[in-house]
Amino acid sequence: MKKILVTGGTGYIGSHTVVELLKNPDYSIDIIDNLSNSKEHVVDLIAEIAGKKPNFIKGDLLDFELLKSLFEKNDYDIIIHFAGLKAVGESVEKPLEYYENNIQSTINLLRLVRTDKPTDFIFSSSATVYGEQDSPKCVETMQTGTKLTNPYGRTKYFIEEILKDYANTNPNFCATILRYFNPVGAHPSGLLGEDPNGIPNNLMPVVMRTYTGEIPALNIFGDDYDTPDGTARRDYIHVVDLARGHIASLEHSKPGISIYNLGTGLPTSVKEIIAAFEEASGKKLNTNIAPRRSGDLPECWADPSKANAELGWHTELTIADAIRDTLNYLNKQ
Ligand code: NAD
Ligand code: UDP
């Protein structure tokens, strides 16, 4: 039996990953989450899908004493670290909160990792660490950390560097940094999906709330980019494919630091996402052309060939699948 700690496991990506992890009868899972951006009820939904309930600890990773007692009671073989604050705009307003929450949480976990036996550690990083590059297709070998436009992105970059420094001190530390591109979609059961607290800023949640009428109109941030239709292009990956990327990473975990892009390798524009959603839902969305959003790149997508070759992982689901699953999730709410 392997003992796994999943931080942020009631969140969007964490919950989908726990469902995939529970398929392995040899995994015993503890989730720790402070519920700052998720709901405890998600644990029941995970159990409904997986037929098995993970243990849930409501707690904050900034509470070192709580974490310490958890590690004293449990000998974790694997730590999957999703927990973090992730709203780019909010990070500009509250930089100290972001630096403290995301970075200190990670340091607290690292202080408790054992050095006398192997620990697999997976960290949720982001394509944002690439910043602005000469090419929009991001490869793991590109230099990171330059021209980052917000504190959120910098927390991801700093944590990657902290993990590299820490790995030099612990030969039993098997860390995988996964750089996610743009996760979208929902679990095909319709039970799990993206349900952020507050006003969303990512494209798909805004599309969803425009569809339900909670947002009167979707602002398309810029239609004058040097792209085929003038709107910015990103690499949208189905959250279930992303979740499976974590399983593949665990199967190939090794000492030191391994870094992988998890994306499809295909760019899709804002207008293409809107058109695909309108076609699948049969409903026209209200949209406005708005100025470019500050800090946005025109284009950014993954070169996923390293994850394809080394992890044997490939995306299997399309944007159409993600939109179908999102609509199914919305209809079940
Ligand atoms: P999410 O907000 O749905 O999940 C994160 C979870 O962490 C939430 O349930 C929240 O309550 C919890 N959390 C935050 N701070 C905590 C703390 N101090 N202690 C305990 N729990 C805490 O976000 P998500 O979309 O599932 O993202 C998961 C991870 O992936 C994050 O680290 C995020 O930065 C990263 N990521 C997300 C995206 C994306 O677009 N969703 C893209 C790239 C990287
Ligand atoms: N976007 C948009 N309107 C919105 C939200 C996002 O036009 O209300 C655009 C945004 O400018 C970007 C793309 O959608 O070009 C993806 O944005 P998101 O915030 O989801 O991801 P990121 O910019 O972090 O890749």
C-alpha cells in the first residue's frame, strides 16, 4: 500500500486527479485542503465516482504544527501538491498573500519530507513560468522566469527553483514539476467540474457563466493580435487528460527533478472556443470586443513531446469533449 497526501485535492484539478488515483487499489489517499476555493462536498462526489472515499483533512498548509502532526501519524510515499492561490489579477492586488500562501506552503511540506527513504513529489506548475519567449511553442529546455508579468506566475517560478535547490540536499527526493497549460472540461459523470468561488477570470468559467446568464456578456480581450483570427491562442487541455498525466508521472518518478509540459500541442483561439461552445450548446453567447488584457501573451502552447516520449502519456480528449463534459456538468448543477 502506498500512502499519498494530496494537497488542494478538493479543487478543480486535484479532485479529478484523486478520481484517477483511486483506480489503483494500492493507493491510500489523504486530502488536505483549507476549502478557500473548494467545497468539502467534493469528497462525497469523488467517492460517488470512484466507489471509494479518500480521507479528508480540513486544514491549511500554512499551519506547520497541523502538518507536522499529520506527517507524524502518516508515512507518506507520495505528495501531490496542488494547493495554491491561482487568480492572476488577485495576485497583483495581494502579492504578499500569494507569496506567503504558495511559497510558504511548499516550504512547510518540504521541511517534513523524509530524507531516509524515497518520496515522490509532484508539483502543479504552470505554462506561465515561460513568460514571453521568441517562439510561442514552449519547450522544457527554454529559460524560465524572465518577463513574468504577475506575482502568481512568479510564485510558480520561485517554487520550481526552491524544489531544485532542495533536491540537491535530499538524494531520496523524486520530484516532478508538471507545467500545466490551460485545463478545461469536467468529469464525464457531470459530478465534478470547475466551480471557482467569486468572479472567474479564466476563459472557460467566463464562457460557462455567460451561457448561464450570470455574466451578461463575455469580453474578448483583443481581436487585433497577429493570429489567424486576431484573438489570442492557448493550449486547452481536458482536465481528465491532465489528471492522467499525474498517474503517468508517478509511474516514471525518479530521484532529482523532472520537468514536463502537460498540454495538447495544439493552439486554439478565443473565438474558436466561443464558436465551439455555441455549436455544442445551440446557444449564441453575448460577446464584446474589449481591449487586450494587460500581461496577456498573443500565443502560448505546449511542446508535449517530452511527456509523450518519456511518460508514454498523450492527450486523448478534444476541446469538443471538454465542452460536452462542461455542458453536462452545468446541466447537473
Ligand atoms: P483550485 O483553486 O480549484 O484548487 C486549489 C485548492 O487548493 C483549492 O481547493 C484551495 O481551497 C486549496 N488551497 C489553497 N491554498 C491552500 C492552503 N494554504 N492550504 C490548504 N489548501 C489550500 O485550483 P486548480 O485549478 O485545481 O489548480 C490546482 C493547482 O494547479 C494550483 O497550484 C494552480 O496554481 C495550478 N495550475 C492551475 C491552472 C488552471 O488553469 N486551473 C493552470 C496551471 C497551474
Ligand atoms: N479571455 C478572454 N475573455 C475572458 C477571459 C479570458 O478573452 O473573459 C482570453 C484571455 O485574454 C486569453 C485566453 O482567453 O487570451 C485564455 O485566458 P485564461 O485566463 O483562461 O488563461 P491564460 O491567459 O492564463 O492562458
